[in-house]
Amino acid sequence: MFDNARLPYGELAEQELISGCVALITDFVQKQSVSMVVIACNTASTLILPSLRAVLNIPVVGVVPAIKPAALLSRNKHIGLLATPGTIKRAYTHELIAQFASGCSVELYATSELVMLAEQKAAGDPVTQQELAQILSPILESELDTLVLGCTHFPILKQEMQEYLGDRVSLLDSGKAVAARVLTLKLQTQQEWVLAKQDNECRDVIRERVEQESKNMLYGTGLAYYTSEEIGQGLKKTLAKFGLSKSFRVSHSE
């Protein structure tokens, strides 16, 4: 589910972001068969996790900028964080830097424009190097060697960004770490089900569920939900490439 009606999140007031996200997600969880929630947004994760976990009885996974691995990877201990204005100004972000990158020089770059360029590419429209240059030129002129993509939109443009910045700059995001966390929680949940009810019926239910989820990914029967009035054909085609073959609108909470 993507809340594209309120895009970009990095421009929203904190209370508006918290109340809107919590209302939207809790309502969706109640209406759908949801076993886990992943907040695939750095800006939202820095704010809404405590409120959401307080009202949901299923696992809630957040996303945070990959500051720690960037600090470890950087050769000259000079890293950058490229994120939305909301993520850049958040106290949580600065705490991450203080905790994991105190020995590094850290450059902070705030942009909402790159979010919209990522949406542009997802909708099937090309993104030019000239458009990227307007945003990334300060990074190209810096001496940093490692750049954290602190917004889940930005990896959509990773190839174009790497072409512009060159091999001197390594691009990092937290996608693999989040996927690993989701897999771990999923396996733990399945094990708990087995331990709670050690019988053939329980094992059959678990096996069928896993098999069905695998088929959904294989045959592209996943569902995408959005909050805007409509989405274009270009975005629908992009979603289908990732196995989300059907899309539906859900009510948007103000």
C-alpha cells in the first residue's frame, strides 16, 4: 500500500504524518488479512513506530538510514546522507549519526525533488542526467566516498545516480537489511505457530500458506493499494513487473 495522495511525506508536519499514517494503516490491517506491517519510509519510521506498535498486535518493521554500514564502509571516513527534509531534521537521524558515525565527516542533503523524479520513473517517464544534476551536483563536488540513500524512493534511481556520481561514490540503502528482518520475523512466527499447536492440521495450514505466498510472487498475483484518486498506466505496468498485478484505491485518512 502506498499513500501517494500525501506525497511527499518529507514535507508533512509531524502530527499530520503520525495521525494520518496510524489511521490509514490500522484501518487497512483491520480490513485485510495482514500478518506484518513494514513502514517502507524513513521519514515515517522516525516518527510513527511507537504509536503504531501501541495499537497493533502484529510485528511492525521500520526503516532507518544505513548510517552504520556507511561509516564502516567509507574509506576516507567522509559520508553523506541524502534524504527528505523530514528525515534530515529528525532527532532520530542525528542520534544515529552520533552513535554510529561519530568518527566520520557527515554531509546532509535534503531533497523532496528526487522523490518526485523517482515517481516519474516509476510512472514510465525517463529521468535525465540534467534533472539529476540540479539535485546531486553538490554531492559530486564534495569529497565523500559513500552516500546513504535515506529514502526508499531513491533506490529506484540508483542506476542513474551512479552514472552521474561515478564509481568514486558508493551508494547504500537499507533494503536488504529490512528484507532480512522481515524474513526472520516471518520464520519466528511460523515456528511459534508450530510450537503452539503440534499437530498435522497446523503444519498443513502453515505449508499451504507458504506455498500460496510463493505462488503469488511467482505468478504476479500480488495486490497494490493506493490512496490517490487514480494511478496511471505507466505505474501499473511498473507494479506488475514486481508481481503486483492488480491495484485498488483505499480511503485516504486526512
